Amino acid sequence: MAAVMEGAKGSRRDRFLSPVNLRRWQTFCANRRGYWSLWIFLILFVVTLFAEFVANDRPLYVSYDGQSFFPVFVDYPETRFGGDFETSAEYRDPFVAELIEEKGWMLWPLIRYSYDTVNYELPVPAPAPPSAENWIGTDDQGRDVLARVIYGFRISILFGLALTVFSSIIGVAVGAVQGYLGGWVDLVGQRFLEVWSGLPVLYLLIILASIVEPNFWWLLGLMLLFSWMSLVGVVRAEVLRARNLDYVRAAAALGVGRWTILVRHVLPNAMVATLTFLPFILNGSITTLTSLDFLGFGLPPGSASLGELLAQGKQNLQAPWLGITAFLVLAVMLSLLIFIGEAVRDAFDPRKSLQ
């Protein structure tokens, strides 16, 4: 049994490291701009995934009276540290901090603010300019801009990735069925796509978002209604071309089932073109979310949002750090994804691979 499992693992490894995939990886690495953009993006994404350990108004670790506490994971009452209230401890409160330091110590993250933490000790009215306490300043509600950027970056990427994955699954399935079955299925599907794609998407999203209380999953579902169409045309064209190839006809002549041929022989050819479009679909998803947040129809008020930060920059022209920060973060994020998409496109281009 162990030998069989080891053989299966080896076969999967061999398929992954096949000459075609190895050549694609080498072509991807040859595009130095895309290669380094991938590493920079991965570093930024991993850092923001653990945003609670980078920017938080709670300490990572508290040692009090010989006991260990982890406020970043567990909500402790103030009475646990000798306070008077049963409510959650406010570790930034000087009184609570003094109680803890009398019998222990605290380990704080790099930034002592979360995305919704208000700095009540600003020397000037909010929005406050950059300082040693708030490195990129605060917004018009006294919240730390750097902490909101870190959390907003994570929300934007996770939202874009989720929307890209779900819309790709639906788009690939619809395009594959249309292209392979053809006939009335393809005809009716194309007419439906023409009508559905002609709808004013942004206006419909604004209307629907104003009817229901927007949140992460509601916005994901609403945008999924329209974002799946971006891959249908590409997959349909590839399937229409691949279904007439000799090896597909040979499989049908040997009695292989229709859906088995579609999944095993036809779809792998269509996936090459699909993969090259994914980074650009991710870019579009992030841009749409930012636009809705900028207009006030996106995530709930108070959420860490790059679009909301852009709106604050527009409303507070006397605080240029708000608009500049949001613009630079979005520009860097989208540029990195575009460069990665260009490298992926080169990797799957047979002409580039042959060169």
C-alpha cells in the first residue's frame, strides 16, 4: 500500500514538473517584472493576512501575576487585571495599562491601532497629519490611516479572489456547455448573454445595495450576478475549436461519454486561455468594490475600505495624505497584479515558450 501511495505521489509530481510546466515556469521567471511583482504581492498579502498581529489596539501577549494572557485571541474583562468593570479591558487606557504593569508586562504589535480605533489624544483636530504616533496620519474620525490601509488591503484582495474564483467556475462551466453542445443551447445562451451583459451593471449594483444592508457576502453575491460573463466568450471559443480536433473525435468514436470528453480532453485546452485572464478579472473585481465604497454603496460604514479612504481624501482636501495614500496603495496593488498577469500570459503563450 505504501508503495502504491508513493507511486501516486510521484506520478502527480511528475505531471506537475512535466517539461511543458517547467518551460512555462521558466518563461514566467524570464519576465523579471512579473516575477518580482509576484514576490512583492505575496509578501504584502501574507503580511495583511495577519493584520491583527501587525496593527491592533490589543497586545499580543500579557503577563500578569504569573499568568499568561493572549488578548489578540481572547476577550478578557477588566476585572481579570484588577479593574472595576466586567466589560472588555481597554488596554490603551492608561489606568488599565498601569494595573497590568504593576504585576506584569505587555507585548504590543508594531502598530497600536486597529482599523476602527479612534485616537482621542490628537494634538490637533482630525484629520491629523502624520506623526510619530500615527505614521500616515489619521482620517476625519481620528482613526489611524496605516491600520485602515492594512486591513483594507486584505479585504480588497480577499473579496477580489473570492469573486474571481466563483465567477470563473460559473463562466467556465457556462462557456464549456455552450461551446461543446452547440445548437439551440449555444444559440439561446448567446442571446441571454447579450441581454444580460447589456444591463447597466453599476446602476443595478447601486440599486440593489441600497435595498439591502450591504456586507461582504451580499456584495459578493450581487457582483457575482454579472462578473461571471467575462470568461464565457473565451471558454466558448476554445471549446468550439477543440471539439473538432482529431483526438476528441477519436475519443467519441471509441465510445467515451460526452461529459467525460468535455472534462478530460476539451476543458484543459480552454483553461490555458482562462488562466491568462484571471489576474485581470481580479483587478476588475477590486476596482468595482473600490468604486462602490467610494460612492457609499459598498461595505458597511466603519469597515476598512480603500474606496472609503478615497472618499475621505475627496472630502478633506486640506489633508492630502488621505487621498495620496489611497491612490498609491491602489496603484501599487493593481500594477503588481497587471505585471503578474502579463507574465502569466507570456508563460502560456507557446510562441514565447518556444523562444
